Amino acid sequence: GDSVTQMEGPVTLSEEAFLTINCTYTATGYPSLFWYVQYPGEGLQLLLKATKADDKGSNKGFEATYRKETTSFHLEKGSVQVSDSAVYFCALSDRSGYSTLTFGKGTMLLVSP
Amino acid sequence: EPEVTQTPSHQVTQMGQEVILRCVPISNHLYFYWYRQILGQKVEFLVSFYNNEISEKSEIFDDQFSVERPDGSNFTLKIRSTKLEDSAMYFCASSDGSLSYNEQFFGPGTRLTVL
């Protein structure tokens, strides 16, 4: 079945450091890929998405590129802020449109001033 | 901005008791979901619901679980006889189904603790 693997956390960075959170997936067909973020005390929010190979999703300075050849969707940000501290979830869904999401375990990011 | 809400934020119950977790999806959405996350583990799909019936469910969603949309706004998850291993964060989500990539909007979660 489908699966998503994320790097273990927590990831601890200083403000303005470069961020990479690795995500790889296993799926049949051509899934859509997502990054969700969960700030403390809040629900999961969609951060960015990519629906086909080589697409780059971007939002709030975060980027991720759908790499079919390496089955990866790594999250990057050039300069993190304290306010980026949260848990980040990589997820996929198949292309049926209404299907369920398959999540990774989540990676906690802690950014210090 | 419309949002999914869930109540309660934290529920503590004794093993064997019934619990009902409540969700109010975004009002024009048609597809509803429950997920759960056991502490330190993955967010796992439980069930999806459309047109007043279950459209998909996972192996986790056994006979102890049920879902209902009792009125036009609420979407509930019932666990009939809770077990210790049901302790988890439960997330409700909804989507309008209009986008091919199925953007789901999540609530803040209910933390269920079974003692």
C-alpha cells in the first residue's frame, strides 16, 4: 500500500538557518503530494502541494518539488523564523480526487532566536 | 475564514466506556473524514463519509467505531467500548470535493485519554 517516510525530529535550528525536511513516498500510480503544518494547539493546515511530477509547491517561503525519479518531496526554506516552529507532515493521496490522505509521522521543527 | 471545529478538545474516559467525539465541518463541504494519531506515530485514516454513508474505512475502523451526521452541521465519531489503545489525538477533516487533489481542511483535534 501507499506509505510516506519522513525524517525523524525534532529538527532544531537557529533563526535564519536553512531548513530541509526529507520526505519519500511509496505509491502506485501518480499521487498528489502535500505538506501540512500543525502549529501548537491548532489543526493541520495545508502548507503546499504538488499534483504531478516536477511540480514545485511553494507557500510562505517554503518549497517542495515533486521528484518522481527519487520518489521524494523534500521541504525546504532558505531562512527559518521562530514562528515556523511547528510539526510538519508530508502526505499523499491518489489521483481519484476524493481519496484519503496517507501521512508521514511528522517532523517537529524548533527554531530558536 | 471558515474552519472545522471539534469538541471537546480533551476527553478523559474509563476503559469500556462509550465516547462521542464531535466535529462541525465547513458548511458547504460534502466529504468528511476522521483520522487519528497515537502519540509518536503516524496520522492514520479511519473513515470517510459522503452522502450520508461511509465511503471508505480502514482496518482500524472496526465494529467498535461508528460515524453519524445527525443533523445538517455535526459529524460525530462514536467509540462504543473504549480500549487503552484508543488513546490518541482524533482529527476531523472536510473537503468540498471540487479540486482534483482533494484539499482537506482539518480541525484542531480531540485528545482522547482512556484510563
